[in-house]
Amino acid sequence: MELIQTIRDEEIESIRDLARKLGRKENVVYDDLKLLFEEGVIDFEEESNRKIPVLRHENIWIRPLVLERKKVPA
């Protein structure tokens, strides 16, 4: 959620810039961005040799994922 809010609220110059603003490793942020791209949440604008993540939509609805937890025998 913080990643999406940062893309929305701040001017991002590159994936590296986004990672720095989030205080996270660039490769981890890139993995998250790939998933968001595959799910249609973001696009990448290419400028020179940089990829700049941008939101595809103005409004994003996030549906919680509910997993059924199996009890482990004691």
C-alpha cells in the first residue's frame, strides 16, 4: 500500500528513486512493481534508460485476500 501511495503522491524519477524514498532495496521494489504491472495496477514510462512507475488508474479498489488456516495437530 505504501508503494502505491508513494507513486501516487510523489514525483518518481526511476525505480531506484522509488526504492530510496521507501527505504527498501531496489530489487525487492522491482519485484513488487512487476507484480503490480502484471495485475494492471501500474505502467512503466520509459525516459532515457530509466523506467518510471506510474499508476494506470486514478482509483484502485483493494480486495483483502482471506486465507483459510488449517489447524496443525499438537
